[in-house]
Amino acid sequence: MEIALFPVTPFYTNCYVLKEGDEAIVIDPGELTSELKKYLSDCSVKMIINTHCHCDHCGGNADTINVTKAPLLCHREDLPLLRSLPDQGRMFGVPFPASPEPDRFLEHGDTVELGATVFQVRHTPGHSPGHIVLVTPGVAIVGDVLFAGSVGRTDLPGGSMTQLLKSIREQLLDLDDDTVVYSGHGPVTTIGEERVSNPFLVN
């Protein structure tokens, strides 16, 4: 499986395309940039997944769906955020078009398949009520839950630091130390590195 990174939006959001053969899954298309659009032209996109529905992670849903015709998936508890996408953009002075409604919801314990790779869906609230992460042996796609040396902000509506840290400890720190963490912003890291050096996690 290949993992391609595309920086999008003025918020420097990481949009990931998971690819195996000619099939792909798009994670967090905050914006359909020309580079992302060109890359997807050679893919059969199975689905578009929002780890959560803040505007910088789903602002490109409409354009990406229009180009790929792929179904949209997210957690149901972030549906109010998804439906407020243009309003979120106005708060930050960045215009985003409204998103189509999800084609289906992802719940804790669901699986997502791409070729021979099977991702487990884990519900990780704290940064947003319906935040999810996708994990498979050696890889964790974590959105804005965990960053290299930091964690997601919790000062936005629906955020909770207590809940976020609980999500990290119960849903991410049980992974192997060599699991590579692909965050919604910033560089990749590993579970082992964050376990021993992240100031929010070290007791």
C-alpha cells in the first residue's frame, strides 16, 4: 500500500491518499488542489473519509466527490459540523463550499478495506465529537487527535481535553511502538516516540 501526502488549505492540512494498485481511498480532502486532482485521475477512488468534519479537513468534499464520484463516509456525531461547513469557513475567513451528505457513517469497530489492507475504525472523540482514526498493523491515520510532540486542540465546540487524552491512551497507545502515525498536520511520527516524549502523554 502506498500513502501519498498532499498539503491543502491555508491551514496546512495533510490530505492522504491510500493507494493499492489502481484503487484508492482519500482521507480528509480539505481542498481539491491541482496536484491532488492530477494524482486522483489515475485512481479508482473507492471512498472519501473525513476523520472529522472541521472545515480544513472536509472543505474539498464537494469538489472531490464531483471528480471521483466516490461515496463520502464520516462518523455520525460530526454530522452537525459537516452541515455547518460554510459557517466554519466564515469564522476563519476562508470560504468553503457546502459538503454533500455522507453516503454512510463509520462506527467504532467497523473495518475499511483497500486491497489486502484492512483498517479498523476507532472512535476517538475529544478534538471533535465524531473524530475517528484508522489503524492497521504498522500504520495509524489519526487526523487531529495526535501530532508529533503535541495533541489536537480542544477549544473548539465539542472539544474536551479529558476526553481527548482518554481517546489517545485507550485507542492509540495500545498500538505497537513502531506504528507510524500520519497526523492531520505536521510530520509523521511513531507511537513509541510519542509515548516517551510527547509532553501531553508523559507522566
